[in-house]
Amino acid sequence: MRIVFKEDSQTFHLYNDQISYIMTVLRDGQMGQLYFGKRIRDREDFSWLLESLPRPMSSCTFEDNKAFSLDHLKQEYPSYGTGDYRMPAVEVLQENGSRISRFVYRGHRILEGKPKLEGLPATYTEDDGEAQTLVLTLEDEVTHLVAELSYTLFAKGAVLARSVRFLNGGGEVLHLTTAMSLCLDLPDHNWDFVQFSGAWARERHLKVRRLEEGIQSVGSRRGHSSHEHNPFVILKRPGADEFQGEAVGLAFVYSGNFLAQAEVGSHGTTRVLMGIHPDSFDWKLEPGETFQTPEAVLAYTDRGLNALSQTFHSLFRKRLARGYWRDRERPILINNWEATYMDFDEEKILGIARKAKECGVELFVLDDGWFGERCCEHAGLGDWTANRDRLPDGIEGLSRRIGEMGMKFGLWFEPEMVNRDSDLFRAHPDWILHVPGRPSAHGRFQYVLDFSRKEVVDCIYGMMEKILSEAEISYIKWDMNRSITECYSPALPADRQGEVFHRYILGVYDLYERLTEKFPHILFESCASGGARFDPGMLYYAPQAWTSDDTDAAERLKIQHGTSYCYPVSSMGSHVSTSPNHQTGRATPLHTRANAAYFGTFGYELDLNTLTEEEQAQVKEQIRFMKAYRRLFQFGTFYRLESPFAGNVTGWMVVSEDRREAVAGWFRMLAGPNQPYTRMRLAGLDPDLVYNVTVRRVTERPFGQFGGDELMYAGLVTSDATSGEVPGGEGLLDFESRLFLLKAEE
């Protein structure tokens, strides 16, 4: 790992054993991009990578040079209006009304390790030897606005973290209206744009399309990263697949409005931008004030999409997630939401908990409905005190009783929201985001608290801190169930209203930071109507997230498959729910529901008392199995083998670090008669080891003994499962699944 500066050629080369990132100071003083990709040997001069030709209709910088046009040069942090007509990385509104700026190189420094981003989530190092950071200092010569471009190169992994810090070093008031965290200009457009999109209950579905001239983008203007589009995209070569080919991944460590965009120019180059969505963004910078953009993470592979995903998994699991639970196996939980919704009392809750404990569950989670006058969606949000009609001894008493059973206790909050029918709203009706004199839209009869205001965050912190201090609470499910409308804060002046969306997210991060610091042993799980805020920013505070409100096993295959392209298995909240499913009405076998949920944190979302004795016996066996294998599931190397977006079969696999143990999951959606022979090629094994393979459906049985090379190159035969010849004589079944357990011979 090295960051080197070539004084004679004014070139920077950032490289480790996998990647190179090369840039240079251009003739006009701005920074030019030369190369990003597979590691190449260092040399004194890479100027041959700077391509420039005279082009008709170009606007040129120098009188004596018709080839130097910013519209055709690859740049590091471009602005609009001085010859470059593509979308800019930065735009600054000045007092005279101009938006023209030009950031030129002033100097640089190379730091060991990685500086912390104040008030923002970001990747980190635990030892300075893990990374080096290059900080480029650029300045606009007229306004004296300074932009510090930060590049952190990690010693391990084909990954680079980037962000920008602005400092108003001049005497006039400036407004940042665009401030991207990352710009990457690529020399060609032979890429597929891969996005992860959907809606509530079908989040992060894989979408692939070719890049063509013009702009392709995804983003959110909803105040959160959203169900609709995830702040993670991939550019892959058209021939790349899971196991071979070149790809670039970009992830935004942020939970609010974002833009991820690829623009193909008329001469075949591609500009990729990632950052806070510029629509409705306007950050005022008084002289001497600073603004820090969130972090964007850039990764590369030439070994296919599984390798790219594993780069993100390793980084995010070890150097983005933090705290007590980062490396610990997650407890098997039961949540009462789909069992009771808001219709419960203490005895009903204790009845569910007793059966769960009997089956081996370790953590009981009480969901929505325990506080204030919360008997329906219309009331109670914001009043975080126990409803004594339902819970006579409050949360303290219930948590104590759960603890006496031998289980941990968890609690649901939705701290960012309020109902009009609540004591909090009656006392502070001006604490919601709203435009005075205009009506406010509701979502689920709730309104968004103005977390851009410190007094609002302080109030919610006080209520939550009191409950967490007085009761025996081991887990928090932090929900957020609507998008932001009427984004206006009466507490801010007119020229700072463009800051509200970002200040809101900073308030959320502040509340998370204070609570996780005060209660470091509590396991936080983020949630936003399921997956509306499943993003890298949340992983910094909560090492796992509720992946989707859709608990149907068949739908979860697509949701968890899409999620896995960026996010580790240990981050995916995944539960076994009742059948027929509450979201889809689909009936699926109990073992398939469990097999899908194993590839996550694992738990139950139903009343186990409603199951038959045979089903309860299955649950006990499922929990025993997960306790035996959860470290492998949650922290093993994950592979996608077969895609639910490509066919009727899904295949997943986790492999231990020493490659001596693995679990492969095989899932078939719809049964069919007289099907072809099938095999599933496994991955990640040691080709020189021999593995004993056991197949698990409801019970386990020996399957055979095979070499790692056979299983990876010839494949695991699944023809009996495909044809419906299910052990036990059940015959053809829809939504069938099996696990294959692999252990190497000593």
C-alpha cells in the first residue's frame, strides 16, 4: 500500500496489491483523472493516459491550444460553466449571482490511517497501518473556497473511500448547491449500469441496463435512502458475471437524499457521480464555515460480482459496523408484531414468550403498541412512556418477567415521528417539519419531527434514555415509517431552508450516536418500514437492519439476493413468519421459510403457540441448527450461485475462513413434472480437500463424500430435488428448498 507523488510529472499514484488510482495536475491547475482499475506497476510518468484532441464545437481554456477542453478531459472534481458541459461535482452560488468556479491544486498531505468524519458515519481503521489517506487541497481563486478531497486507500482490499470538505476562506457568503462526494471519469462506456430498486415489500431488486449516450441515474428525494432505490450501484462489463469479469461498485455511506449517476458523453467517456442529491440542497457557508460531504466507497474487481460483494462485505462488517455486537453472533429472537399487531396485553405477550423460550428463542422483542394511547395508527407516537392499561408494571416489569424466563428483552421505537393525537404534539405543534400556512401531508397518520432542531432531538433522547436506563433492555428496533414532505423548519431562516434535509439526517445520526455510546451493549436494529433506510450509513450505528416488511420466503429470496450485492449477511434481519404470509397470502413450507431466514440474523415473527406439535418440534430443531451454524452463516464468506432474477432456482452459499466448512442453500420456486437433470456448482471450497456432505430438509441425511474440486467444477447433483422426488414421499412441492452441509475430512 503506497500513496506516491511524482514531483516532475505532478502525478499521484495510489496503489496496493490489487488496485491503482492515478491522477495528475492538469495544465490549468485543475485535477485530472488518469486511471482506476487493476494494479499496474508504478512509473515516473503516466501522462500518456491523458487523452486530448481538437474537437469541433469545443470551448477551450488556452488561446494557443485547441485540444485542451474541459468538456473532453477526465477530471477529479469538475465544475460547470468553464468549458465542461457535463453534470458537475460542485456548484457554488456567489453573492453576485454567479455559479462559476474553478478549483485548482494548491497542495496535498499524506496521512497514516484515516481521519474521522465529524458527525457522519464512515469507514474507519483501528490501526494507522491499515490505510493511508491523501488529502488534496484545491481552491477557487476568486471566492477562496477551499475543497479538500480525501482519498483513503486501505492496505487490504480493492477499495477506496472518498469525501470532500469545504472551507469558506474568503470574505463573502457562499451557497453550496451541489457537493458530490465522488466523481469518477472513465475512458469508455462499455458498461452495464446495475441498480437495486423496487418499492415497499420488494426492495433492492436487481436491474441491469446498458450505458448509452446521456444520463442514467437513481436517487432519492424522500428524505431517506428509500425503498425505491438503494445508494449502491455497480458498473460491470457486459460479459461479467458472478465469477469472472470486471466491475466497479460505488456505495454511499449516507441515509438521506442521494444521487448516483452515470453520464456518457458524445465521445464515449463516462462520468460517474455520487453524493447528496442536489435537488433542494443549498448549504450556506459564512466566511470561515465548513461543510463535510458524506463518504462514498469505491471498489473494483476483475474476478466477478461475488468478489466485488465480498470486498464490501468485509469492509462494512469489520470497518463500518462498530461496537460490542460487530463480531458477535446475533441472538435468535421472536417479535410479536405479526402475532398480535397492536392487539395485546401483558398476559398475551408473556404467553408468546413462554412458548418461545420453550423452543429455544433467546430474545423477545415487543413491537409497536406499548406506549401512550397507542391502540391504533392514529395516536401515541411521541409519547414514549408505557401504557399501564396494557402493561401494569410498565416496561420495567415486563422486561424483568421476560428476564426471569431466561430470555433477553427488546423494544420497538419510532423516535422520529409523532401523531397529532399525542401529548408531545399538543405541547409542541411546531416541532414537526411543516410550511406555515400550508396543509401537511400525513403518512400512516403520522408526521415527521424536525430533527434539524437540537431541542427536539434532546427531548426524544431524554424519553428513550429514561426507559433504557430503568428497564432491562438488550435490543432496540428503530423504525421510521414515512417519507418526508413539507421539508421546512420554522427554526431556520429562509436562506438556510435548503439545509433541512441534511440537518435532519445529522440529527438522526446524533441521536443514534448518543444512545449507542450510553448503552454500548444494546443491539440496535435499524428499520424504515422494512428496507427504506437499508444503507451503509445506518450500519455505522446499527450492525443489522430489518431487510423488508415482506417476510414471505419466496419474495425474500429476491430481496436478500439483491441486498447481498453490497451488504453482509450479518446485517440482514430475517424472520420465519406465519403461513399463509401476511404480505402475499402465499403458503410456503416451514422448512423453506427457515432455510431462507438462516442467511441472515434469524428469528421468528409469529405466535409459536398457534403451530401444531409437529411444527413446534420443527422450530426447536431449526433453532438448534441455527445455534450450531450461525457464526458460519453470519460471518462466513458468502457466494451467490443461482439467481432468483434469472430462473426458477436460487442458490446461496457460506464458507468458513479456513474453507473446511460450508453450507449451500438450494431453493426452487415452482414444481414441474419430468424436469431436466440439474447440478449446482459450489464455490469457495478448497479443491484439495474431501468434504462429507449432508442434505437437510426437515431432517438431515448423508448425501455423499466429494472432493472440493468435484463440487466446484462438476457440481452438486440436485436432479432428485428438481424432479420432486422428495425424501419421505411428499412428491412434487412448490417452494421447495434444501441445505447441503459440508465438512472437510480431518
